[in-house]
Amino acid sequence: MSVQLITTAQELLNNIPLNVISQGAEAIVFETQTHPFLPKSNQSPTTKFIIKYRPRKPYRHPTLDLQIVSSRTQSEARLLHKLYQLGIKAPKLIAVDGPNGIIWMESVGGTLPNGETSSLKNMLWFKEKSQEEREDQRNEPNIALDDEVKDIMSKVGGAVAKLHLANIVHGDLTSSNIILDQHNDKWEPMLIDFGLSSYSLLAEDEAVDLYVLERALISTHPIYSKSYNEWLLQGYERTFREAAASKKFTEISRRLQDVRLRGRKRSMLG
């Protein structure tokens, strides 16, 4: 990771303490204890916030780069605010600086018993590893397929369905972009990273969203992905039916079959 990028971010953020969480192709994600508006006397050392920073791309023309960074940042911020208005669980927007590519939002999720961040991927890996470590107890229920996992995957499907019912496609659904928040001893999924999200009325786009998540689960959790995906789709369908949108679900389901077929053909052709 470029030290210069981190230095630039700190300069734009008035040199507040920052902890790097991750870096992708488009943005760097930081964690901080500093609120952008509250005075220091009103800030709690236990409260954390997330800052997403889109750095400038030196290979682009400066004017074009400014337009792209500002447009994408403000678009993502507007979407986060829209999700909050719709009651769809996602990080709450706190502040946005479009020209500098900065989004300030609440920190979500917690820590798993093994110390890892409570992403869906980490949770499933934790369960799968726990099961591996007790393979000698073959008469015991499978931890990786217990009721807690089934409940989580069903809720993930429901969360994606609520997004699609609002005609929003995520664009990058993976088990890393789903964070689990704990409420009353229950894990509740929350979608994150809406940098590639968009509005769409096309069932095809929503089917592709589902297919991307399906393939991500197969890739990162190959042993149990069949059950995970089945539970996910059950929660997805149930949410559509509860919203009296069975017709739309049927169309998305049909499109998903088509997308899967195209994916298999591409795999066969290399």
C-alpha cells in the first residue's frame, strides 16, 4: 500500500488518527475514533467510524479524474442515505466530501470469538474450521450447518431481496461485503460497499447480483456452499412473497437460471 496515498488522506482529514482496514482497486477504507462534526469533548473513545477514501488516479486527466471521483463518491453517499430512508440495513451516512472522494459513515459489525471481524465470510470460515476440529465427534450435529448458520443465510437472502425490491442492485455481492451485527444474541446481516451499486428495473441485473453472490460462496466455501445458497434463496423468495411481489421473484428466478447457464458455458469454453 502506498504511503503517499495514506499521507494524502491524512492531510485531507486534518491529520486525525487513522487505522487502515482494507484497500481495493478504487478506495482505501480507514477506521477512526474521530467524528467529523462533534467537538473532542463530546466524542467517545469507544465509538468508531469508517472513512472510505477514493484517491486520485494519476493516469487520468485531472479534470476528468475530479469528475469521476466526485460523481462516484456522491452517488454512493446518496445511495447510503436512500437505504437509511427505506429502512434497509447498511452503514449510516455521516458526512461526504465529493471532490476529495471521502465518505464518513458509522462503523458496523463486531468481533467473532476468534478475534476476526464479523463479516459473513469470516463467520462461515469460523464455523467450518470449528467443525473440522471436531471431526472425531461424528455423531454430533454439524456446526457449519447448524440453525444459527441457516438463520443467518436466510436473513442474508432477505436483505438482498429488500435491496432488489427497491430496484437497487449491489454490483459486488460477496461474503466479504456482508457484515454481521449482533442484536439480542442474534446475528443480523448488513450489506456494505455500495461503490458499484446502481438503480435498475431489469430482472436480469438482479439475477446477476444473485449469481455473483452464489459464485462467491461456491469459491470461498466450497464444501457447504450448496446448503448456504439454498437457504439464501429461501430467504430471498420468502421476502418477495411477503411483499406480494411473487411475480417479480418468478422473473428474477427465471433470469438466474439463464445467467447460470451462460456462466457454465463460459467455464466450458475457458
